[in-house]
Amino acid sequence: MHAASPPQALLWAYLLSPNGEVKTIEAKAIPDALAQCSASDDYLWLHVQSDAEDAGTLLQFSGLHQTVIDSLLALETRPRAMSLHQGTLVYLRGINKNPDADPEDMVSLRTWYNKDIIISARRKNRRLTSIQNLRDEIASEQVPISPPALFLNMIAKVADTILDTVDEMDESLVGFETSEQLRKEDRQNLSIVRRQAASIRRYLAPQRDALDALFRLPDALSQNQSFELREQTDRMSRYVEDMDLLRERAIVLQDELRNRIAEQQGVRMYVLSMVTAIFLPLSFLTGVFGMNVGGLPGTQSANAFIYLMLSMGALSIFMLVAMLWKRWL
């Protein structure tokens, strides 16, 4: 760790005090800050880029056990919570709000904390707006009293972002449901909503289970913090149910759209069938009188063509009246 070349892995480091004081820490000052935390109520928050080349070196310099380092730098994660080397390791997933990103491409957030330090890690170009919002609050001296309290704020921010996404998807479906006429182009939009709901739910369900597992870990949280965690777990459960409902509503709308398209096609085919039925006798007559053979009636009469056209017109009117009387049209 050299002062001339700041570590790429360190995104920020704050020394936080329960009285609201916030101090930015450089990488070389992390050991001294940890010693200060051990002798006081202050604690350290490190936010790192897990796939940076010097991420492992930075975490080793922070005094973490190798097992904790490997867990924070894992390439693939699923939401889970567990006790690990006198601390608590939690994997979460947040909505991807980065530019040109799909919301269902959820961002992994790796966290480990004990009474003196909390470390959060994410990969390159995988920012979480919830973590950025929490950083802004801390910059305005709204400091949680402890690492577990800070972690609960992270969970709440992640849940708020999920709620915003659920509301956006709900408003999109309400627009489809209140539309007087669904278009064929709406099928693709409904498919996108279905895919997003299924993908987000895929991570919300295990995330709810991870928070439930965290609730059962001994000494991970205080009693009041456990109550707050239970509330966040209930929120995740509601969002899982909301995603199921959104997916079902999208399926119903797609079915309705397919039925409307099939009905419109059926009406068009029915009209074409009726028009064909009206002109079928006329086609027969034109075919008969169009044969170039001897003995055709009217070939010697100058008014034969007029009589044929009047007969065909009368036949068309008769067919139309018959269909109207039968209520086929």
C-alpha cells in the first residue's frame, strides 16, 4: 500500500462516531483507525471494489481473516447470511439502476461486520444507488450508532429501491389494464414485465430467507435491531408476493390481448366468408355463361346481357337479405 498509488479497490473509508462525527480515512490509516475503534464506540466503514486487482491486499491490510476475504471477493453469490470469524457475513441483491441496465440484472452486495468495522463490497461498474444514498446521509452527519445499525440501513435502502421498481412495474400494468385497446406491440412490453418480475423474484425469495437466517443468528443484532430486521423481512415477503401478482397480471393481459387479436381475425375471416358466399352463385353464373361452347342461351338476343346482370343483381340482393334475416351479418 503506497501513498503514491492509492488502492483501486478502496472506494471510500469512513471513521464514524455515534455522536454524528464523520472522518474520511486513507488506506494507510486503516490499522490506526481500527485500533481507535477497539478503544472507543467509533467504527469503520470500508466500501471496496471486490474485483479490483488489489482488493485482496487491501482487505488483508485491514486485518481480515482469509476466509472472510475470500467470501467478500467471491465471483458468484446468492443471498445468504452466516456467522464467520467473530463477525456476520451477508450477501444481498439490489436493483440495478445503473445507466442502460436492466432492473432484473440485480447487483450483488457483499457485507461483513463486527462491533468495530463494516465492510461492503461490489464489483466494477455495479453501483447501488441505495448505498450511494446511505453515503449521502452519512455525509450529512446522519450516522447510525453501530455497524449492525448501518447494515440495517443498507437493507432498508435496498428495500426502498425494490419498492420503487415494484411501483413502476405496477403503474405500467395499470396503464395496460386501463387502456381501451391493446395493440400487438404491447405483447413485447408485457413480456418484458413478466421477465422482470420473474427475474427479480428469483433473488427476492432467497433474500427474504437470508434476512430470516440473520434474524436467527445469535448475538448478530440487539433486540430492537432484530425487530427492525423482522420488519424488513416482512417487506421482502410482500415484494415477493407483489412480484408473483405482477407476473400473473401480465399473463392475464397477454391472454386477453391474444383473445382480442384472435377475435379480430375471426371477425375478418367471417366477413370474408359471407362476401364469398354472396358472390359464389354469381361466380357460378359467370363461369357458365363464359364457356365458349355452342347452345348457350341468349347468344342470339341483344338484351341477354342486361337480363343476366339483372338476374345476378337480384340474386345478390336475395342472398344479402337472407343472411340478414338469418342474422349472419
